[in-house]
Amino acid sequence: MPDRLTIDTIDAELVPGARNAIRVCLQLKPEERITIITDEATRDIAAALQAEVEDVGAEHAVFLLENYDSRPLRNMPPVILDDLAQSQVSIFCAQSQTGELGSRMQMSSIVNRNHIRHGHMVNISRQIMLEGMRADFRAIDELSQRLIDRARQARKITCATPAGTDFTAEFSPSLKWLKTSGIITPEKWGNLPGGEIFTSPMNTNGRFVVDGVVGDYLCAKYGDLHDTPLTIDVRDNRIADLKCDHIGLREEFRNYTTTDENSNRVGEFAIGTNTACARVIGNILQDEKIPGVHIAFGHPYAEHTGADWFSKTHIDCVGRNFDIWFDGDQVMRGGKFLI
């Protein structure tokens, strides 16, 4: 049976972000059903979300992962997947562990197949609830729409940073741009906090300096990379060379991006649009929404972008202080939008 979180007192500082998630981002209605998947480390945040759901009056089920299988999860427990398939709305609000990406992909497969409005809050923290989740997501959606309208017309986007990024992406009309601004629709589930546009690029070349953060479980391990940036040289959409003074990070990143034949391939090119995220905090969930460019190696979200290849890995890479040009027209200077 599903769980019910019992917390003596809901942390009042979590309430604005939880209300934003349930009422603005997911637009939960009383007649709908929502599944919340959480874990022990995140139960306070999940309890705040559950309280908002109860206030809306929607039917709901809550699952605490540790009650159904040991961590790290090799597979998402079937009872959770079965419940998820009955809902119109869902939230994954839990911390990631090494090797769990496959179980989350099982979950997202159900979400995609059933067109569930899903808020993905992997590695959510109290700090993010107090910062990125308090954004004005309607304003971010308007900015994201203006940006994506221009991106869909661009054949080439170039970006540069003071740290040494000099990177160019080329795009195909057959590969779809998507907006995950925090206002979640059945078309595409989104991370919360939201605030980005993205696609799978046709080709990329150049140098990308990761002086922000890298994704998945490496983010929690290495945090803010400002003092030990990872420099990635890309040639024809594949990693050609890696440099980093932190040898452990370099080799773990190399191992991650050689997991399968496409793990070293640029699968995502994205621009963050959450203007409430003003600084790197060492958490990929929020940091990839900072205004600027991030790229990811591995899975290209083919089910949404239309890419014709697959990888079982996906790792985001975030830099700082971008200048960005769409077909030669500058749209960002020093991390600030010009549109």
C-alpha cells in the first residue's frame, strides 16, 4: 500500500516552493490523481508537497522508496510503476544514487507513454526550494517562449565564456526544440525548478569549459568546479579530449562517458532561462537552469527531440558567464539576456 508522510510541523519556508510546484507548475486539479515518489532524505520536502495536494483536494499516493527496495535501485519497484500509470500528474522528489539512472528511465517511460504531467525533482534540496522553486514561472515561461521562437529559426548557435569556452552547435529542422520552463504540460515532463529550452544538436564542435557543475551522481561528489574546471574538446559531436587538474574527476567523467557507444556523444544543447537562479550552488537540478548554455553527453531525449539514437547514460555540463549568438545575432552578454 502507498505511504502517507506524517510530519509534526511542515517547514513554513518550504511552503511557497511547494505551492508553486503543485498549483503553478503542475496545475493540479481536484478531480485529478497524483503520484509522489520520494525517499527518507527528502521526506520533509515531500511532506510539504503532500500538504499542498491535500489542500487542493486531489486523490494521491505517496511512495517512500526505502519501503519498497534497497538503494541504490536497480529497477523502479513495480508497485510504484503500476500506481504511476493510474495518475495524470506525478512528482519524483528524491536524491539520486550511483547506478539509479536506469530506474528513473523506467519511470519516465511510463510518464511519456501516458502523457503524465511530471515534475522531476531529483536531488531537490531545501536551498533550491527557497531559491529556484520560488521563481515567477509564468514570467520564465514568457522569456523561454521568446527565446525558443528564435532558436527554432537558428541554424547555428555559438557561445563563449571568459573561462575559455568557444563552442558552436548546428541544428537540423528535423530535430525538435522543447521548452521546459516550469509550466509542465503533457507534451514533455520537466525538471523542477524549471527554466530551459533544449534540443538534440545535429553537430557540435569546439571547447566547452565546465566551470559550473557536472550532472548525475558526480555533482554531489565534486560540487562547484570553479577552481578545478573540466575542459572538454568536442569534434563532430564526440568528446575528443578531456583536461582537468582534478584527476579523479577527469577519470570518473571519462569512465561515465565511455559506458556505451553513444555516452560520449553530445545529446543535448540547452539554454537556461530561470532568472531566479543567479549563482552556482553545486546542485545540477538548479544550476542547469542558470541563464547560459549547458550541454549533455549521452541520451538525446529521442522520444521528444526526434533524434534517431540512444544511450543509457546522460550527464549535463554547466558553465558560467556566457555570451551567446544565434546565427551571429547576440542574445546574451555576460550571462544576461538581451531579448
